[in-house]
Amino acid sequence: MSSQTNAYGALRAELREIGLMASINASLSYDEQVFQPKSDAAKNHRAGEMEFMAKLIHSRATSKKLGELIAAAEAEAKSADQHSDEAVIARNARRDYDRATKMPAELVAEMAKTEVLAQNAWATARKNKNYTEFKPWLAKWLDLKKQEVKCVGYKDHPYDALLDQYEPFETAAGVKKVFESLREPLVQLVQKVQSSGKKAPIEIMSRSYDVKAQEEFGRIAAAAIGFDFASGRLDVSVHPFCSGIAPGDTRMTTRYHEHHFNDAFFGVLHETGHAMYEQGLPKSDHVGTALGEAISLGIHESQSRMWENLVGRSRAFWKHFMPAARKAFPKALDGVTDDQWYAAANAITPSFIRVEADEATYNLHILIRFEMETALIAGELGVDDVPSAWNEKYKKYLGITPPDDAMGCLQDVHWSAGLMGYFPTYTLGNLYAAQFFEKAKKDLGDLDAKFAAGDFKPLLGWLRENIHRHGRRYTARELVKRVTGEDLSAKPLLSYLQRKASEVYGVN
Ligand code: ZN
């Protein structure tokens, strides 16, 4: 072995140990959310364990030793292709290391403390439908985030520094450009649907669906589209999520409610999309390195939204699953035609709550948050004006005015948890999903015929080949260009949503 491979090997060994600690923490977190008894003693002890692990991880991830290993690996990767394993691992280790070491320990500690207190204050304020109770905490978070921005640095807009954590290499200007090309056509589409006078029979979704049958049906669908249950689990938790804990161990959760078929079933498809991405990453060989990790939250979300919406709400998908659904839920689906079911699954209705929104209006909820966050961070919007700015935008984009702050600016946990810069990744996910799907259809021929026959393997194979196996080898923008030949664009999502609206509501 030459001295050249030594620096790379040494960096990988160090990253692997940090990766092992991170997966230990992920196991602890999953256990806490799914299996652990709810006693205060158990909860407090677990919080202590996880804080201890987080400290260990932070000290290893910011150590002088790691800095030296990265520098040595960078030096030997200099002449390598920029997309080679060596270059990708060194480059991403450098990014992560620089970001982590730029943050002073006191600021990190202050943020951890604020997270707990601000979330408690937010929960109370939301219960009381009273923004003023949360306002000082939003101001506090903005102050902390501005300090973070200063430490981390940015080129163009302070929001870039925050966005970059969730969507590496993306910028406020880049998001703004693509979101603005989406906004007007989408607002018009929703207005046309509203004035079409047609209503989708959404009440079908809130009939009585036996919970046991829902669980069974969800498992069948998850397995059919490609989730490997031998390397994963599906459990129940208060908030659905997916955790790619370790190689061969990907877990996801959902929640069941007798009168919310949508919530659990499409939630399972969503988490299965995330989980299949995790299962497709080359993790066994790459614990702790960039090649075993997802590119960005936006790309992660593109996988969940593709299976949940573009596949899971298609006619072809239900052509295959409708007979099984009729067997599983004979009473709820009694007298329901395939067309009615399709319309119910693809309804477009402006609503106040983001997490309950349909796939079209959902993006307007995100655009509003993005516009408000960038204005707050740039100092163009003050905390006093948050509810009024929020309500004005809902009126303008969705034609509705929230009756109170709980249904308005207090609905999401993100701002109380300091997650500013996170929201855009949801709509970026929808945009990437539509663009990838359009190309997959071109490459794979008649996907609808395959779905109708219950064959989802070609699409999953395409995603594995084009997206999953690369880890963080490419940036999100590079990947979309490489895979589709085009830059990120709002067109595929818009034409997909317009086609749906014309099928269900007869508008075009
Ligand atoms: Zn998701």
C-alpha cells in the first residue's frame, strides 16, 4: 500500500467511528420514539444518554485529528477526478468539518437550551391560539440564527447559510427563481379548480376503515413497491418518520386513525419512498462517509413524494390495488367507483394546515414560509408583523384567511425548533420528483402499464441506478442535470398538476 492510500484509509477509519456513534444515537432515538416506556424516569435517562452521545460525536467531528486527516486526504485526492470516491469523501468531510468547527460551543449550547424552552412555549401558545406568547422566542431564535449566519458565512443572502445545512450548495436566489416560476401558475390553477364548481368526493376518505386492515394493506403496498422488510421495520409513532439507522436496518413509522385513510396509507407510501432511498445507499461499505449518505433533504423528499404522489395517486397504481382495497375495506368502498376513488385521492382544496394539504396547494404553503423566512432573516420583516404577513399571503395565494394563529403562523414546530431554512426542501422535493419521474417515464416506456400489472421494479431499479447508489457524489443540482439533461425547473411539476386538475376538475 502506498502512502497515498494511507491518508484516504485513515480518514475513512475515523469517519467510520463517527458514523458508528451516529447510528448508536439513531437507535436510541428510534427506541425512544417507538418502543420505550413513557415514564419520566426513562425519558430523562434517555435524554441524558443522547446528550452524552451528541457531545462525543461533536468532539470527534470537530477534533484537530480529523482536521489533519481531511487535509492529508484532500492533498492526495488533488489529482483525482472530482467525482471519484476519494475526492467526494474528502470534499464532503471538509464541508461538514468546516461548518461544525465554525460554530462556537457556547452558541451550540445556547441553541440546544433554546430548543427545549421555545418548543414548550410554542406548544402553549398554539394551544392558546396566541402568537404573542411565542413572539419573544421567535425573536430569540432569529437572534441565534443571525449569529450562526455570521459564524458560518455566506456569499449572497444570509439565508444561504441556513439553507445550506439541509440543501447543500442551494441558495436563496436559486430557490426564489424556481419558486417564483411555480407561484403564479399554481395560484391560477387553484383558483380555476375553485371556480370549476366541481367537488371531489373527499368524504370517502373519512369513512370507517378498520385499523388492522389499514395496517395490513399498508404493509402489502410497501412491500409491493419495493421496501425490503427483511432489512427494515414499519412501526407506529405519534409523528411519522423514517430512520436509516444502519446498513440493513431501515425503519419507518406511521399512525393509524379509523377515519383518516389518507393519513396512514399515503403516509406509509411516503415513508417507504424515504426508506427505499436509505436501503439503496451503499451503506455497508460507507458507514460515516459521504457515499453512504443522502444528498440533501430535497432529494430525500423527492423519493418520498414520488412514491406517495406520482405513483401512489396514479390511476395505474389503483388499477392494481383497488381489488385488494375493496376486499380490505368492503363497507367504506361500497358503491364507490374507481373514478370517484381517483378523484378523492387527487382532490385540490385550499386549506389552512400544511401537513393536511393536497399535493398542489401544499407548495403554496411552502412558498409562503420561504418568503417569510428569507424576509425575517434579512431583517425586512419584524416579529411583530408575522401574523399579519402570514394571513395576507394566505389570502393572496390560497384565497383563505386563517381564523386564528393556531391555524396560521403557529401551526408548524419548525420555527420553535430553530429549523429555519428547512421548509423549502419540501417543495424542492416535489420539483425534483416530478422532473425525475418525467425522465424515468421516457427511459422506461409505459410505466403505467407496469404499475397496473403490479410491477414497480423497473422504476425502483431506475432510481437505484440513477440516484440512490451515488450517495453524495453529486450535488442535487448536478444530479438533476446529469439524470434528466435539464436544469431544475418548475415545468414538470406544473404540467403534472395541471393534467391532474384537468382530469378531476375539467379545468385547463
Ligand atoms: Zn418526507
